[in-house]
Amino acid sequence: MGLGHLYRQSPLLTRMVLYLAVFGVLVVILTTVLGSTSEYRYKIEHIRQYIVGLGQTQVPVLSRNLWTMNDEAVRLQLSSLLQNRDLVYLEVADASGGLFKDGERPSAGEPVISQTFPLIYDANGSKVDLGRFLVCATAKGAWRDVVNDIPLQLGLNVVIVVLICVFVFFLFYFMVSRHLKRIACFAAELDFDNLERELLLNRKSRSRPDELGRIVIAFNEMRRRLIADRDMMAAQQTRLLEGQQKYETIYNAASDAIFIHDAVTGAVEEVNLSMLAMFKCSYNEALSGFPQEFTEVDEIHTPQLARRRIEAAIKEGPQRFEWHARRSTGEPFWAEVGMRYAEFGGGGHVVAVVRDIESRKQMELALKAEQQRLLVTIQGIGDGVITTDTRGRITLINRVAQKLTGWPQLEACGRSLSEVFHIVNEQSGQLCEDPVSKVLASGKIIGLANHTVLIARDGSRCTIADSGAPIRDGSGSINGVVLVFSDVTAKTRLDADLQRVKKLEAVGVLAGGIAHDFNNILAAILGNINMARLELEAGSNSGVDELLAEAERASLRAKGLTGQLLTFAKGGEPIKDVANLDEVIRDSADFVLRGSKVSCRYDFETGLWPVMIDSDQISQVIQNMVINAQQAMPQGGEIEISCHNHSEMDGDFVRLMIRDEGAGIEPAVIDRIFDPYFTTKDGGNGLGLAVSHSIISKHNGHLQVESTPGKGTVFIIDFPVTRQGSVADIGGRQKAQAANPRETEGGTVMIMDDERPLRELAAIMLGRLGHETVKTAHGREAVERYQEMFKAGKAPELVIMDLTIPGGMGGREAAAEILAFDPAARLVVASGYSNDPVMARCQEFGFRAAISKPYQLAELQAVINQVMTLADDGL
């Protein structure tokens, strides 16, 4: 056993004694050496101080003896000085070269302490250098004294160090070692199962614990933590046992069979109870028989393939596949297998979960057969069928759909519907909304809008009619959409031909009606004018005024008939403003029914929404409807007019309903009541309802009729709601002008019209109103004349411009050029075509007002007053 091992095995107290012994020896040696060195240095310094003192006392005596040349005295002085044992050599050298010495000069290498003093004599204030005085001393005596004192000093140091070590030993023992021994004994006796005893030391307690106290505190805290860890480990062990029991319960309670394979050998290490039941084998058979006993059903599902599946689960990740397995009885069945690699218990394993899907396979085969029959049925029907999933991807397309779209089944499946089923609006050419999105959003059956065209892959086009419906599963959730459509191009063309035939018939009726009405009106006009001329030729004025007035009334009837025809012929653009529909309805109905046997009952909702209408045209519609209702009740009755707010999917409306108690309309003719010149009443011209339908259409509204023979008829009109104002602002400016008419002074008015008789007639009317006129035939002439007059400072106060000039510049273009150099120009547009948007929205094109031709003197004066009044108001 080596010393190092013996040292490491020694108790702490023994090592402490050894440490103190080594430390004491080192301290004794060090203190002795340091003490002797210090004493030696002290003695050497004492000799130097003695020599310095010697020089201070002997130099004056020697200087005087040398000055008096008393050589004997010098020798005696040197001899007496050598009595000191430390001095070994003295020498006096005078200035003349004489030398006095005593003693032996030290040899080279011997430690010598020497010092030379100059000998200077003061002769009556004059310093005389007489020589030098050399004193040499040796350190041998001092060293002998130091050496002689070492034993005594050494012994004293040993005693002191021993006392100190003994004190330190006992101090360490009582304050540290005995407590550490107790702590060591406590730690050695400490048992994990017996941690209740607490460590206590037999020492006084302190308010602030020292290192040993902190060790005891830490030790007891560690003991408490060990107790807590022991309890926690016990609880964890209990939970672990419970978890293991739960795992075994779940593992064996699973309805799927579970195999645990060794990842290296592929052998079965563990199976659950469901595996034994599924494969009808014992536990030992399960561990020894896989995979040979439970595979080998066919040439595909072999043990070699099973082994490759296990290797794939290890290298590639989780595997899922179907497997044709076999029970121990030899009965084959289909199973779904999931494999996953896992590491536990210090090794790699493959966990396989097997589910019996034999019944599901049978259902799938039956479903596949049913799907095949359904596919054959779908492929055999005459309409196109396309099915999609919820993402709009095509899953099936039958032969008719393939033919119409130009996409075969293999290419179409998997593509988005918009790629294959490309539909646009026939009239606008805009893409139609995706029908799949509409079905998924509504969850209901939807149909395509009219005029839908399918563009095939080769660019060919056909008109189709279709519907879309959601495909729902057993729980009612939508998992796809089915579209059914058919080519209706031929049917659409046939319907269009029938429509054209009906329109030609209607045009024939219209032409006959127009000819009849205008012949009657022209007969009245020509007859009255002819009679007036005959009276004038006969020199008689009696009756001429009445004949001309009758001709004028006939002309106004012709103007009204023309207005109705223009309105029907998609003309008569309404001049819209926010209107109080309540007042328009009441005024129109009361005016028509005044003095008749029919009464009117009103039912208006409070707070009707505002609408934008042309009050004159809507008044005409109301009058036509009320007249029809009145004529349907020749014996009298009551007309119910109701008006209320109404909301639908396509917006908000104000709904007007006019209901009568008449005989109603026969179903055979109800679809023709809006045709021009179609009437079932004696004395009717058949334009009232046709014009009304055109007016409502121009207002973006809807007009429909419901009738039951013998129970009356109801006309329903929907007016779209506007958000541009309120009925409180209706006609404010026009009412103010009507309440405060303003006469205008005569001025210059420019007339632009391509018809000379109309220019002349307008000039006569303006002259009658006190205005001077400037007549121009077309827009270019009007622009040039206006510029000339403007530069001359005589610009016309008003310009009345014809809207349409055949072959020349019309009023719209001329107005733009005039306003370019005179933005303050006051322009009025005049036209016999009220269907032009300029007439309905004249302010948008720079005109102050519009007037329809032909116009009377009062109408012309009203327009001039309106424009001049607005100009005076700065508007």
C-alpha cells in the first residue's frame, strides 16, 4: 500500500495533524532563518554606525597630531583603537606620502566593512588637507555571534510553533472535526426508507448560522426533499401501475388486432386479445405462426411482401394498405393494416394495427355495382350531366355532356368546372356566375338564366337550359353538385321565329291602328282648315276661329298619339326626379273618376320610401290603369289602390296595387293585353296598357297582372327605391316659380332648325312674345353667328337649338362648342324625338331646359320664363 493511498484513507483529524506538523517545521525553519538573517544585518549595521562614530571622534585628534607632526601620538592612537575586536586594520596617509598603519589588511573575498575619512585641519580659518584616515572592520565576529544564538532561537521557535499547532488542533477538533464526524455518521446511517430523523449538532444556536449551520440546514432540507421525492415517486409508481393496467385494458379492449414486431427480425413479440379473436388462434400460435400461417392467401399477399411492408415502415415512415389475410381456420378475409415504427424498451419495434374490413369490402363491391348501373343510366339519358365535388372539380361527365362541351371523360375529370363548362350570356357576352358556387351558397336547386350559351372546346356555341342541385350524404351534408343541361338551340330558334311572327302580327295591327287614328285626325284637321279657307274666300270671318280651334285640338290629339307611339317604341325617356308617389296617385285617380259611378279607396303605408319617377308619365300610367278598372265595372263599384314598401332579393321597391271588382280577364287573352292596339273593349285604341308597360320598363320597374274571371283584376307595379333625396325636396324650385311667375323683357333669341317653316313659325311666336330673332339652319352656322355676336358684345340672351340636323351639326355638338367660349350661354334643346337621352337629362349636356316639338306659344313662353328666372337667380 503506497503512502498516497494511506494518506487518502487516513481520517480528517490525522491529516490535520500531519498538515500542522509539516506547517510547524516549515514555520520554525523559516522563522529561524529570517531571525538569524535579521540579527546578522543588525550587527553589520551596528559596526557601520560604530565606524562612523569613530571617524567623528578620532579625525580631529589625528588631524591635530599630524599638523604638529607628533608621529608617536598617531601611532599610539591607532594602537589603542585596535583594541575593538571588530576593527582589523587602520591606516593614516599624510599629504607628503608618509604612512601610518596598524593591524592586518583583510584578504580579497573576505567580508570587510571599511570607510575612508579626509583629514582636514583648520589653521586660522584656512582649511589644510593633511591626508586620509582608512578604517577596516570584519563581520566574522558578528557571524559567530549569530551562529551561537541559532540553537536558542530555534528552540524558542519550536516551542512557539508547537503551542500554536496544539491550539489550532484542539480548535479545529472542537469547532469542526467532531461536528463533521457527527454529520458523516448521520449520512452513513441515513436510509431512503427512514428519513424522519433530523440532524442536530451539540453546539450553541446562532442567530446567523455559520458554515456548519448552513450545512446542517442544507442537509435537513435535502432530507425533506428526499421525503417529498420518495412520496412523489411512490405516487408516480402507483400511477405507473394504474397506467400500465389502463394500457393493458385499452390494448386488449381495442376492436382492431394489434401486432408488435421486432424491427430487426420481424418476429411477433406481442399481440392483443382482439388479434386472437380475429385470427381465431391461441397466443402461442400468434407468436409463432406469423406471417406464414396468416398470409399466403393468393400469389400477391405473401410472407415476403409482409416483410417488405415492415421494412418500409422502418425506412419510409407509416404505412397504410389493404391486405388479404387468413384466419387459423383457413378462412380468408380482407383487412386494413396500418404500420408505424417506434422505439421503446431499448429497441426498435413495428406496431401493426389490423382492422377486419370484409363486410365493408362486400358493401363497396355492391356500391360499385350500383354505381356502375347508375353510370350506365346517366350515360344513357338524353341530357348532359356533370357532377362535381365541393371544390368545383368535375367527378363525372356523361356522353351528352362530353359531346356538348367537347371534353372527353378522362380529360374532364379532375378539372375545375369553369374550364369545361364555359357559359356566357348570349346578349352581353359576359361570363355567367359559376352554378356550383350558387348551389353551394343557397343549398337549393337553381336554374340558369335565360339566354345562356355554352361555348364548347372547339369554339362552337349552343344555347342551353339547365339546373343545378346539391348532392347530399346520409347526414344531409353537401358533398357535391350535379348539373343537368340540354341543348335548346333549336327550340330557342323556333321560339324566336314564333316571336317574330307574333311581332309581325302586332306590327300589322299597330300599322292598321295608326292608319285608322291618323286618318280620323287628319280628316278633322283638313276638313276644318278647308272650311276656314272657304269662309275666308267668301269674305266671311264668322266661324273661322271655331274651325281653326277645332283643327288645333285635332293636332294636339295627333301630338298625344305620337307621344304614346314614341313611348311604346322604346322612346320617351322619362325626366326623373324624387317624387311623392302618394300625391301623383291620388291626383291622377281622382281626376279620372270625377263624376263617375266608381269610387276609389286608398291604403298607403306611412313613410313610403322615395322613388325617382317622371311624374307626368307615371300619371299617365295611373290614369290608364284606373280607366281600365272603371270600364271593367260599367255598373259602378270600388277600386282599391294600395301602396306599401316591399323588399325582395334584388332590391327594395315601393309596390303599387290597383284592384277592381270587374269581370276579370280571360286566361286566353291575358298574355296579349300589353300588345299595342289589342283591346277587348268597344271604343278603345289598345295603346293604354302597351304605353304603360313601356313607361314602367323605362323606370326600371316591373308591371304584372293577376286576374281571375268573375272576381276582378289587380295590376301590380314595383318602383325601385332611390337614396338620392327625400320627397320633402320635391319640385321646390318649380313650385316657387309657379307661385311667383316672372315676366321677362324682350331680347335676342337665336333659333337653329333645319326646317324653314319651323324657323319661321318659331320667329313669329317669339315676335309675338316681344323678342328679336336670329335664324340659323344648322349647328355650324349657329356657332359662327354666336361667336360674331359675342365678340361684338351682343350675344343672344337665349338659343333654341334643334337636337337632330340630318347631314349636319346638331344641337348637342353645337352646344359643346358654344359653351367652350361662353360658359354662361343659355341654351334650350328642342326635338320631336323624346327618346333621346339629351331630352331627359339636358342639364348633363349643357342645356338649361328642353322643349318637345311641336310646341305651342304658352309652352314656349313657360320655357323662356323658366330659363330667364334661373339666370336671374344665378343658377
